[in-house]
Amino acid sequence: MLVEVFVTASVGNGLLEKVGLAGYILRVRPIKKLNLTNSKRLCSHVSFKRYQVPAENLKFLALQELIKQSQDSDLDSKINGQFQSPFLFLFTNYCHSSTSTHEDARFLTNNFKSASFTRLHDAIASFNHVIHMNPLPSRVHFNRFLSALVKMKQYHTVLSMSKTIELLGMSHNLYSLSILINCFCHLHLVDFGFSVFGKMLKLGLEPDVVTFTTLINGLCIESKIDKAVEFFDDMVARGYQPDVYTYNTIINGNCKFGKTNVAIGLLKGMADRGCDPDVVTYGAIIDGLCKDELVGEALELFSQMRNKGISPNVITYTSLIHGVCKLGQKNQALALMNEMVEQNILPNVYTFNVLIDALCKDGMVSEAENTFNVMIQRGVEPDVITYNSLMDGYCLCKQIDKARKVFDLMVTNEIANIFSYTILINGYCKCKMIDDAKELFDEMSHKGLVPNVVTYSTLIEGMFQAGRPQTAQDLFKNMCSHGQQPNIVTFSIMINGLCRQGNLDEALTLLKEMEESQLKPDLVTYCILINGMCKVGKINDAKELFSSLFEISLQPDVYVYNAIMKGLCQQGLMDEAYKVFRDMEKGGCLPNNCCYNIIIQGFLKHEYLPKASELINEMVDKGFSADAATTELVVHLSLNNDLILSKLRNRSEASKGVQ
């Protein structure tokens, strides 16, 4: 069977001959004698070249990809609002096929008009049939058909078919242009959506609130939230009344980008315009507040919503449960779960996942198991996230055998993903079962899974901790050779491992590679290097690196201060160490318990007892206490032993009393 291929003159046969579709290079044969009986309407609107291609060499879905490429590259060529794109149009002539029957034709027509199809192939077959009908179906039928395809998320197909309908001589109406705008917005091409909007205005068509809402949604999808708000304000200024869907779209967009205050302002504006918010409106803001850890405000808004007679749904409760879990309030999370069940609102897999993950991260694995069992009893099917959270909980509690059982179950059910492998590899590393971790890592490739940067970083760190630095370095090289770009965590792990091995030169070489890869070292990286320099006695290099942080406007944190103070104390540079200690508070970094112990130990080791005694008083007054190392130093000193030791003992007893 041969199929007809029509190509706009601007494309020509060269494009078809160059592009391989579905594994074939198309061999296009021009037909010398053209019979345009069924194509007269089409060809009267545009210059076409017509070819016949063996049907087995052509798959329409692959051609759709070619259409997509054509659209993506040429849609910016617009003249007076008309898109002059080199589209390809394929029409399989079912009417003239020897296998086609009158009954088939009727079925295809009815299928088109009712838009009752679930497969793209069936939709294409119906479309290719009806465009040869005389008269053509109405624009209403075409719009209904295209809307059904939009629901199937076949946006590129809709754009192609819409152009075909236009070439058949059928003019656009408000609904058809709104469909195009919707497609462009979902394809992250909102600028083209605005071009269609301009065409709509030029044709004298009055956009409705749905059109505005679609464009606002398109701007939000592309993270152009400020422009979305501006366009919303412009819509209102034009005299259009936003409905609840418009408000929900702009409110949801603001909340997703952390602009919860703007969203709350819009919520207040709804009442002024006589537009009643619904559960979606409140749900979006409650979710935004919870993500900002403003759970108190979220609960207050939740109460306001219920006082207005708006019933919360599973999404509202899930957001609140997630919010209180982030604050470590597990009991309140469980109370909210019980409350929603009492309200006959059944928790879904996302609700259970939030709670199970939070319990596991807090080491409450028994409670997580109970929640998992309740989930099963309620008929909620666990997903890969559920199992991964539970497995991670077992790993954190070093119940590695239970973690392995969960993993094996996931493998049996064919749902184990790259995160599953990484979690168990991390568990093995933490339990010092490094050979099992490496074996699992090697198994990934046999399963067709490619380790990601987290997987590599986890195993590299495990190898260093297991005393296998060479294997760690080999893994790093393997990672780079396989196209996995190390991130700042990977580099920090490598630099830390090398510094601990005393390979400072290699660590500094890696720092240079890191900077050349456009990654900026963070305070963790610098802290590791300062520690490494101090460890090998290169205190001047450490001091220079510490000073350079201020030059690049990077404010040291307490860990960096501790690292440089410890190095200075080890070298007996107590005056410099004390100056750093006093300067840190001036720089806005408050000393913690560790800082006091480091500087006090330094003075004790070098027998600067008056200064040590002074700092012990200060430490005690600030509510800090001596650690084991500080206490041990005091015990072994002969001078002023009773005075200093009594201070530490008094503080220790006071601490126990508070506990």
C-alpha cells in the first residue's frame, strides 16, 4: 500500500531524503501525473509537492517528530501574525484504499465527531479520513476533536492538524485559537501563545477569561511569574473579571515561587471583587506557607477556610502534615492524619509517604512500619517512594538486613530505581560493608541503570572511610570518563579524603580542577582544606587561605573558625588563635561550645593557666561546658589544678541538675 505525502514547497524533497524516520531513510518518488481531485482544496491555498511512499517505510509518529523539529526551528518566522512554518502534512487516503469499506468510513466519521478515541493512531486515522470529506465537518467538530487530543497531551499533533485545517480553507474562531494558545503554553512556548493572542485581536475576536487564564498559566509554567502578575493586572485593567480558576492559577504560580505574600494579597483581593475562593485557592497558599515553614500561619488559614464552610481535601491535609513533619512535630502530624480519617477524607499514597519519610528520618522506624501496615490495610498501594523511605529508615538505624529485604522485594516487583540502589549502597557504607556496596554498584550496570553523581559520591566517600583511597580515586576517574559531572559535594568528598591521607598537593590540584569546571568552592571545601593544611603543618598556607575568604566576600562560619583556631593552637600561636577567637564574634559569628573548648585546650596545653581560667569562667557563664578532652587536660595539670577543676566540676553538676 502506498501513502500520499504532501510537502510544502518551502520544505522540498531534500528534507525528507536527509531525515531517517523509524530506522528508515525515506525513498520519495515524485508522481509525474498529478490527480488532485481529493486535494484541490488543499493545494489551492499553498504550493505543494506530492509524493508516494511505501507505507511500511513510514511511521506517522516518527513524522510527527519531524513536524515538531520543523515547528521548533521556524515558528519564529511570522508575518502579520500568520505562522509561515515549513510543516509536513501526511494524509493516508483511506477512502481510496482497497482495504477500506463503507462501514469503516462511517466508523471513522463517527469516531471523529464524538471524539471518542483513546489512542493517537485512531485519532489520526479519523482525521485523515474526514479531511477528504465533502463537505468538511464543521469548525465545532474540529474544535471538539482537537480538544480531545489536548487532553491526551498531544500538543504537537494538535498544532500540525490545526494548520492543516486552516489550509483546507476553514477560518479560525475564538475557541480554535484558544486551543492553539493552550498547546503553545504547555510546550513552554508562551511567546508563540501571545502571537496567537495578537492574531485573535487583529481578527476582531474578543478574548474571554479562559484565554487570559491560559496565558497566565503559560507564563507561570515558564517561571515568568512577575510577567504573569503584570498580565493579570492588565486583564483586570481591561475590564475583565477574573474567575476562581484565574485566581487559582496566579495564586498557585506565586506560591510555587515562594511569593506567598503576593498570593495572600490576591486572596484578599478576591473578596473585594466578589469572587469566592475554593479549596484549591486555600490549598495552594497553605502549601506555600508550609514550604516556608510558616506552619502556624498555615494552620490559622486552615481554620479560616473551615469557618467559611469550605471543606479541606486530601491535598490540604497532606500539605499540613508535610509542614508539621518538617518542624519535627510528628505527634501533630499523626493527629492531623487521624482527623482527616474522622472527616472521611482518605489519606492517599502521597500522605502516607510524607509521614513515613519523616518518621524514618527521625529514626522512628517502628512507627514508620506501623504507618506502612495501616497503609496496606486501607488498600493504598505503596510506590517506589514509600519503599525507598522505609529502606532509608532501616539504613539510618543500621538495620541493614531489613533494608535488604525491602530492596529485594522492590527488585522482584521491578520498581527499584537508581535512588533505591543509592540508598542501600549508602547503608552498606555506613555499616562498613564496603564489598557489598561495591557489588551492588556493579550490579546496576547489569540492570541497565546508570549511576548518578549521588551514587558515585556515596561510594567514593565509603571507599575513603574504609581505607581504600586508590579505589575511591579510580571511581572518581571512572565517573568523569562516563560523562557524570562531579558536583561540589563530590569534589569536597575527594578533597577531604585526600587531605586525610596527607595528599595535600593532590587535594589542591583537585581544587583547581573544581574551579576550572565553573564550580565555586563553598565553606565546607575551604574548611576541609584549612584542616588539611594544618594537619601537615602548613599553617602559613592555612592562614593565607583563611584570609582570602574575606577577600572573596565569603563569611567564615563556626566550622572554619574552629579549623583555623585548632591549627594555630597546635603550632603554639596562641596570641593569633585568641585574636581569631575574639574577631569571630565581631564578624557576627557567635562562638559555640566547641570554639571555647578548642581555645581553652590550646591555653592549657601551653600552660597559659590564667587565660585558660578566664575563658573557663566565660564559657560557664554562657552556658557551655567542658568536653572530655578539656577536662582530661585540667586533671593532668599540677598548677591551679584544684581551682580550675572545681569550676568544671561545678558546671558539670549544674548541667546534670538541669537535665
